Amino acid sequence: MKKRGKKYVEALSKIEKGKAYTKEEAVKLVKETAVSKFTSSVELAVRLNLDTKKADQQLRGAIVLPNGTGKTKKVLVVARGEQAKKAVEAGADFVGDTDMLEKIEKENWFGFDVMIATPDMMPLLGKLGRVLGPKGLMPNPKTGTVTTDVEKAVKEVKAGRVEYRTDSFGNIHGIIGNTDFEEKALLENLEAFMAVLIKTKPSTVKGDYIKNISIATTMGPGIKIITNSFDK
């Protein structure tokens, strides 16, 4: 069994074993149970009652959190002409077309966090799928990273857009802020994220949709949240 550090054990002692907390209690606790010396991310983990073998139960999308994530992401836009110009004006960190794709392919360059592309550039991007896909960097219409409105897409990423997708077990993970955030800001981000997941519930799901919800800081213990906390 892995031996836990003193700070982790101390943080864990603040959480009642087996208890699920209200969302307000959980947000308060997550700030109190941070164990790292640096500012930690606050992460949400949701287990959904999904059969991911069915195409309509494979959730994927993006949400712009009302209070951002506390992190600044570097954005690469692959576009030409007017769209490239708009990307620069919107604050994209890197803008180009074949020159950027060659840089990725020949130099193994990945100095960006998010890639946005216009639809006309996708055929050229196809050959990079094998390197971009495993890193989660391949643009996709479902997450708004393949678009004709690059200005909006860049601004959303810079404002704190978070992408999400189910893994093979029906779990979704996402950042909702960091330990420097006020409780109110974390709670608003948490509610916004859950609202999107609830709204996108597949119509074919039978039984309880949400099986488990928890939040935790980087390296901190998980705090369970009452699953119906977000029911309207």
C-alpha cells in the first residue's frame, strides 16, 4: 500500500469517510484539503451511467466556465486570409497554415495547448492525426475547435473554455478552477459544468444518469458530492 504524506493524511482526516457532501460543503472542503505548496487546480470527476460502446452515449464537448480556470492557454490557429487576421486580432498566440503544420511534423513542435482550425484546413491536418490525436490536440467540431468563427473560438479558450469527453468507463474529468479562487467562483464553475453534463444527457440512458460526483485538488483527497445536488 502506498504510504501517504503527513499533509495528505491530515487533509483526509477532515473528510468523513463514506459521506457525500452538499456542493457548498464540498467546495469549502476542497480549499481546506489542498496539500501542495503551490496553487493547486481543482478538478471535477463525474461517473455517468453510460454505455460508451454506443455512439450516442459518448459525450464530448466544451464549456466556457463563468470564472475561467485560472490558467492561460496558448492557442494555435490554423487558418488563411481573413480568418487568420481575425485570429491574430483575437489574441491567438500562433497563427499560420502549412508553415505551422510543417513545424509540428518536422520539428515535433507542440508549444501550444489548443489548436483551432477552419474547416478548409482539415484535409491538410488529416496526416497529423496520428500525432495530434493521442495528445488531445486534434481540432474537432464537437468542441468548437473546427469553426468558421475563429475570433469567437480564440476568445472562449482565453476566457477559460474547458473540453470534456467520456472515457471508456463513462467518466468525465475537468478543471473547475484553482485553490486561489473564492468559494463562490468555484461553486459557479462547478454548477455550470454540471449543468452542461445534465443538459447533454443522452435520451437512451436508463436509470440514474449520475452515479458519482467528486472534486479534489491536485494530489489532494477526493470529496464526494450528493448526486442530486444539481437537480433543478
